[in-house]
Amino acid sequence: MRSQNYDVVVVGGGTAGAVAAVAAARLGARTCLVEASGHLGGTCLALANITPFHNNRGEQVVRGLPQELVDRIAARGGTREKPHRPNPTGVGGSCTPVDPDLMKIELFEMAEQAGVDLWLHSAFTGALVENNRVIGVRVHNKSGYHDLRTQVAIDATGDADVAVHAGAEYVQDVPEAALNATLVFRVAGVDTDAFIDDSRREPHKLMLLADPYLREVRGLDPARVMREQVRDIFDCPYIYLANLVRDYVPRKDWAEWEITGEDRSAWGRLKVFGSRFSIIPVPHRHDIVTLNATSITFDATNGAAMSRAEVEGQRQVRLALDVLRRYIPGFRECYLHTTTPSVSVRASRRVTGEYELTRADVESQTRFPDGIARGAYPMSVQVPGQPNVRQHLFVRDGGDYDIPYRSLVPRTLDGLLVAGRCLSATREAVGSARMGAQCMAYGHAAGVAAALAVQAAVPPRAVDVAKLRSTLREQHAIV
């Protein structure tokens, strides 16, 4: 068994963990980042999109290291001229399409320039705990087992693997109540102009201005928005088809698909697409889009179930391709470009923290004295009893809310912070706080907090929150 010492160990190099490691290392902490795959970026990399940097009033709610990452990708030509694109769906105020390969490059460069010690192709196998405090993690790679000892660990695994192995309290939804998972894929050979032309003629086919604030307070009209603001696919950067069966599948074909009605529960073999069928452009290519359409219900903490989910994801990709080619304007000649390396999981375990973010906090735009990031996406939740149907619960008045530092601190365990969708929040609240821009924002905060804890020789729960917030502001974060 080999052993190495660090100030900060981050486990999970996805959306939150990569940013957390850079933030800690930039403040002088000797930092390592453990990632089971060979790249960084997580779900944002899969989607080629970071959402949302803005609320539905058009106000920016995320800056700091996440904005720096976007700026660096933009400098390489990996975004549109204006990276943050207004989102006519009303589900999140903006979307930021990014070139996923340039995102990989920039995350590696940011980590290397900060001095992060990268442990890629290294799997977390267990937490090292002493006197109810995490003192390190055990990982395995081609060279064998290694103990990485640390003063502060950051769990950015998404599934709270480190926290659970260390004995932290947590909650876990049953799969039928949790947000379902997705295998993201891309198709090429798309005539997106034809698709947008069809949508401009019949705007009811798209989900538009879903936030009541946009219709009832701002007085916006979906047809007028499409007519006056949408010229091409990049003006509609995160498209949700409103009702796949009603608007695209002719009734003569319903029997083939075992469809009995327009309601999502009656979609037969297409029921898996009831949760969402969304289309996301990639920068600079009108003919390639990302599809966020598959829907897989399973326990993401069960290894056998995870394997079955990958197979089911591929089956649904084939089904989606058939639907696209036969029914969606502009997709007749499309072909499969890529599928992402693995299924993207939206929900599994959540740590019980010093504070649990709630639905009321999100809806009411709550401000906290220890706020370290802001969220604006609606709470996306599964409809009870209908695992393939989802609803959105919006922040009032098109606004945003604080994510408190206490939600990153496990209630019963020292030496550990969490970052990403395993933060302390209710099922509804995490349906908003799990989004990419927010995970990056509180990943930034977790990294800074870990470095400050090391500097002050205190556990993370004792970090001076005023100093944490002021440091984040100095680094251009919004708190």
C-alpha cells in the first residue's frame, strides 16, 4: 500500500469537482483530484452546455471560476460570439453551448496551471476515518492501491460515495421518485433551419416561456418571441418539444407504437420520452445537435443496475433515432454522431448537512448569511407515480436564491465537504440546485473553503464564513 499526503483531496472530476480542485490549489493548498475516467467536466461535458448563468429576469447569477472557464473556451473559439444565450423556453434564463473537446482542454490546463495533482483512471474504494473525521481516501488504479491522506476531503462524486463510506448521514430517494437518468447523444446531418422554420410556423410544438413570470408579469407572447427573436437554432439553445406524440406522430402510426392517447401516460412504446425530448445546438455547427431525450429509472448506487442502465440507454438511443428520422422536420437524413461515455445520473444520495435547502427556500428567493452561490433553475421533479413525467416548479418573479455554505457541510462528520448534486437539499430543491452552472459555483466555494480550513487549521464547519464570502467576491463570484 502506497501513501501520499495532501492538504485537499477532491474525489470526482465532474462539473463541481474540477472547479473545486482548481479553487483550492490556487489558494496554495496542495491539492489532488481523483477521477475514475480519463477526462474532466462531467455532465456539462456530456451536454456541451452549461446552464444557467442567468435568472429569468436576465440577471447573471454565476461568475467566478465558471465564467473564467467559459471565457477561456471562448478565447479558443469554442462558444458563440455571445456565449450566454437567452433561453426562450423559460426553463433557466440562459444556456451556454460550449465545444466539449475544448472544455476538456481548458479544464486540464486550469488544473495543471494551478498545480493540481491529477489522479485520472483512479477509482475511489473507501474513506479513511479517524475519530469521526475523514483523514484521507483509498483509491485504486493500474499501479495498485493508494492511500491519499488529507486535511480536508471534498466529495464531488455525485452519489456521496465518500460521505457514505465515511459514515455520514444521508437520504436516498427510491428510483421511482428520483429524477431519472439520461444517456446523452449527438446526431449530425440535421437541417436545423428546416426544424426552426417549422417551429416558427407552429410555436405550440415547443415549450416556450414556461415560467409564469414571463407570460403573466412580463406579458411576453410565445408566438411573438419565435417570430421576432428566433432566427436559427442558436437563438433557441435548449429546446423542449412540448408534446412529441400530439405534435409529430400521426394518428395512423399510433397503433405501431402502442399509443392510445396524447397524454404522456398513454404514449405506449414512446412513453420513455415523456420526461423530456430536448435538442441542444453545439457551437458553430448548424448540422449537429445534442439530444437529451432518453429516460432511465434505476438505482444509481447499485452496480448491476448501472450496467443494465447503460444497455437500456443504448436501446432508447436507437428508438429516438427512429422517431427523429420519421417525424421531426429537418432530421430525416440525420445519423448518430456520438453517445457520451456513460449514463448521466441526476439524483441518488444527498448528504444530511448542517442546513437542508428546501422548496420554500428556492421558491421564495431566500437569502442566507452564509450564501456562497446562487441558483435560478426551476425545481425539476418527477411526477409521483409517473416516472417518465416531469414538472417544473419555478422561482418566484423570475428570480434566484442563495445556496448556503452549511448545505455543503455534513452534519455529523468532520474533515469533509460535499460539492455537486449530493449537497444537503430536499428532493425538490436539489432539482434546481443540481444544474451545471450552480454545481460549478458551489464547487468553487467548496475549494476555497477547504483551502481556508487548511490555512486556519480548523475543520470545514469552523471556516470563517465572512472571509469565505469575501474571498469568493475577490475572485468575482456572485454571493
